Amino acid sequence: MIESALPLLLKAALITIEASALGAVFGSVFGVLMGLASCNRLKVPGISQLIAAYVTIIRGTPMFIQLLFVYFALPEIIGVDIAPLPAGVIALSINSAAYLSEIVRGGLNSIPSGQWEACETLGYSTSQALIYIILPQALKTVLPAITNEFSTLIKESSILMVIGVPELVKTSRDIVARELKPIEIYALTALIYLIMTSTVAFFTKKLEQKI
Amino acid sequence: MSFITGKNIQLSYSDSEPPALSDINFEIPEGRVTLFMGKSGSGKTSLLRCIANLVTNYTGDILFHDKAIKSLSKVERAKSIGFVAQHFNLFPHLSVLENCAQPQKLVLKRSKNIAEKKALELLESLGIAHLANKSAHQLSGGQMQRVAIARALCMDAHALLMDEPTSALDPESTAQLREIIKTLLKQGVSIAISTHDMSFAKSIFDRGYFLESGQIVEDSKERIQNYMQS
């Protein structure tokens, strides 16, 4: 029974990885941009308040609602249907961007102002200061929190089952409904999640040691 | 010849507090050491930060060779005035050599070889070339300070501002700093120092200003020397 379920679960795991990875990439891009625009040193008046409002809304509402909104409400607003997987990726990105922006903002604010001042007196442009001095130091501080966010993202992607994305949990539930072997199938599903989150943790640890 | 001059400098951090600097006029002549002395909170660090353009919301003029420091580009400022902060502000993720070479590469667009050669020359002249490959955070206070001085001079700065340079140093490092200052003066570097350490100030005194509550209360060399003697 495991032999027949495993290929299906692995195929579903690929969809979980795809959704989480895309959510992590888009979430990181927007999260970093929002973190930069709202940190103490680079705060853009007006924009930083908008970002704060966005973060409050996303962090203060269940991801379940965010997903339902993207899949059912957003198409009504924009007039274009969104397929389940892209809708899931959008919801994961929106959600992780809010959390990542707070992580990045906190990391940037933790760098002593003297580091910015040293860059200023040495003639660095703002982008040079960020790329060569501030971000490398901030990255070291925020890496554990980012790992945590990516692991959370992998686990939370299971919520995509409610809009019909054939990811890991949906597939395991379908198999259990057919085979009636919940202990084996759910244990195997949990093991696959554990391998995925442990892999993220392993590579982040390597990166942490490298920097 | 006056290198850096300040005219009628006024600075307030908030409306509800008395001004941090009030009606300050000063000169930092070429090739000499100028001291800004006073108790904590007297305004000497604020003044040095205005000269380094780290504080810009002052009124009045600070001129470098008759050009307003505020009007210089970042690169021009870095090539004119070096700043050694009280806590040195080295880049902890870079080696000593990279701390000195990277600003030259990025700001002055020097090649890696030229930037590292210049950095090693300056580290050598300050007696710390053997630390070139160490991480900045592995150094003692005195070593960090010398790296910060080398880093500023790598940018070809003609003037060096040092904020409370002895506050993190033991007596031996303070003595070494005195020797470094004398060497730099011989090389024609103009130096401005803010300090509340009177024994250090006395040992390198040439000219200077006494500040109290954001105002210069004494600028006569004789009277400052008499005060130091007493």
C-alpha cells in the first residue's frame, strides 16, 4: 500500500515545494523592499505607514481568509479568474511578505547607527552602504528568523487544499479516503514535511556558517 | 592658513531644550592639532559631528577651504575630512585590510591592488600591518582605533576629526596615540579632537577651545594653558 501511495505523495510534495518556493521568492522580494522602506534609516514618509497598515492587516487575519479572498474575491474585483495554484502562490506571497518585511526591518534596525555613519563619512552611497555593509550584517542576524518563516510557509501551504490545489495534504487525504489507512498515510505525509523543513534548516545553517 | 572654519554655528535638537550649540566660531588651521574641550554634554561631540556632516540641521557656515562643507559631494567630503568615531565603527564582518581597502575601491574607484597596497602602507606606518587579515572584531580598543585612523587616511583625507579618542584606551594605548598624532602632524595632516581627558589634552595641546553648555567660553591659548596647569 505504501509503495502505491509514495509516488502520489512525492508528486504532491513537488506541488507543495513549487507553491512554497514561489511564495518564498515573491514574499522575499516584496518583504525585503518593504523592510527597507520602513526601517528607521530609510523610512519613506507615507509609504512606511502604508506598509505598517498592510503588515497589521495580514498579521492580524487568518491566512485561510486571505486565501479565500485571493481565490474567490479578487477575481470579482479584477474581473479575471485565477487558477488554484497561482491563487495559492499569491496568497502565500502576500502573507510571507508581511512577516518577512518585519524580520528585515528588525534586522536593519538592529545594526548600530555608527555603521551607517562610518559609511557616510567614508563617502559610500546609500546603495553601497546597504549592499556592502548593512545587509551582510543584518542577514546574519535575521537568517534564523527567515528559516523559521520559510519552514512555516512550507507547512502553511497545506491550506491550499481548500481551493483544490493537489498539494501534499489534499493528496494524502484523498489516498486515506480510498485506502482507509490513516496511520500509515498521515505518518508518511508528516515525514515528507519533516524532510522538507529539515532540508531548509540544513542549508540555512550552512549559509549561516559561511557568512 | 585656516583649513576648516565655522561661523555662527547654532544647533538645536528640539525646541523644548536649550540649544546644543550656540554662536560657535572656530578655526582649524592646516597641519596643527585643534582641541575642543569640555565636560560631557558641553557640545564638543555635536560640533565635531557638524564638521563631519553627520549633523546637518545647524545654522551658520562650516567651510572647508572657503567652500561650505554641506555643499561638497560625499566623495569630496571623504577625500577632505576623515572621522574617527568614539567607538571607531569598524565594519565587523570585514578584515582589517578590507576595512581600509573597500572604501577606496567603492568610493575612489581604485583597483584592488592599489587599494590594498595603500591600506598596507598605512597599516604599516601605524604599526599594525601584522593584523591585516584579522577580523575587525578581534582587535583591542587601541588596535581598532589605529585601523579607524588608517581607514580614514586611506581616503587621502587632509584633516582628521577624532571624537573622544582616549575614552576606550588604556594608558599604554593613549601614549601610542600621542605618538601617532605627532607623526601625522609631521606629515601635514590637520587634526581636530574633542576630549574631556585633560591630561591627554595637556600632552598634545597646541591650540583649542573650551566649551560649556554649547558655547565657546575660552579660546585664548595662554588662559587654556593656565587652566590646564591649575
